Amino acid sequence: MKLIIGNWKLNPESLSDAVKLASKVKRESPYKVVLCPPTVFLTSIDYPNRGAQDCFWNEKGAFTGQVSPSSLAKLGIKYVILGHSERRNLGETDQQINAKAYAALKYKITPVICVGHGTTVDLDDLEVVDIIKAQLDVAIQGLSPKKIIVAYEPVWALSSGDPYATKKVASPDHAERIALFIKRKYGNVPVIYGGSVNAANAKEFMSQHNIDGCLIGGASLKPAEFNKIIS
Ligand code: PGA
């Protein structure tokens, strides 16, 4: 079953808005739908599948501000987004992402490991593949491809509102080719796509043979639009 993950990032600001938002998201879908609210709202929203936006590589100890994978597991959390470009921008490394993924798997949480190239739209497929390979060689080293999900997110396409800024890069065709590369190289790992997916373009990405779902930011905060996508 293909997967749709709503990444709320640091939204909304209040608990009541978070509860309201989750209550408006449809439960019926041909896809597995996972909502990833900010950590402070994880236990308050009512939705069948919930995911975290990060976790730490140790389960407990002197690590101020970190989120424990074992605590997440005890709350029934089944997915965790790791290595999002917004965290990589703050200094997160592929080694750290790898350690976090190991920790998540230890507690039966599926890591959704994000990779993507930088801020330019001018790279061709081969250059993109080089960058992704450098990230994945470290980030998923030693992990079973059956137990993880890779999210391909061209960084420039995130939150742009326009994934077709140049059709050359984040077209569904391009995403499909990159997904195929990742599967061939890393043992048929599930690959989802993220980057300004919305109600108008989701179907094209979702219908690609090698794309196993979408990671959706902005559109997951608009219930009417998100419900169209998950329908
Ligand atoms: P976007 O975000 O859908 O708003 O581009 C996706 C993401 O950052 O995961």
C-alpha cells in the first residue's frame, strides 16, 4: 500500500488547532496515511497512524531537549522522519541520521530517511544521483532496505508551491528515475517523493511505478486539500 505522510513541521502553534486539524483529516483512504505533528502534540491528536519528525540515537540519559525513540515507541508511534533538509540545514549529518535510524528500528519505528540535493535546480540526473548516493551510503549503511523508507526531496522544490519550477528536475518523471536509481542501488527500498506536492499534482507522483508515496508539508496543513490528496 502506498504511503502518504503529512509533515506538519512546526505547525500549528496551539494544541486546540492541532486537535482540530487532525480531526478534519479523513480516515478512509486507499493509502496508508500518517500524520507527523510537532512532538508536543503527538499524544493529543487522534489519528490512526502518527509519526514523529525526529528522534535521538539514545533512549535516555543526559541529553537535554532530545526525543527518545523508546518513549516514542511506548506512545504507539510507528514512523519517524529523519534527516529532513530543514534539520540538515541545522547541522545534522548522515552519520547522525544513521545512528538515529538504528535507534528507531531497535524500537520497531520505521525511519523515513530524507535525502535530496541542494538549492540549485540546474543539476542533471547524474549529478543528483551522485549527491544522493553520498548521503545514502552513510545514512542507511547497514540498515535492512525492507525496514526503512527513503524520501527523495529535491531541496529547492520544498515549500515552493511550484514543483515544476523547471520541469527538468522535480517532474514526476524525474522523481521516478531517481526512485528507480535508489531501488536498484539499495535493494528495492521503498521510496517516497516530497517537494510541494499538492492536490493538483499528487496523483501524477503517486501513480509512478517506483514512487511508493509522498511526504507532504504545506498541503497537509490544509484539510480540504489534504483530503483530496488522500482520496
Ligand atoms: P512541502 O514540504 O510539501 O511544503 O514542500 C515537504 C517537506 O518538507 O517534507
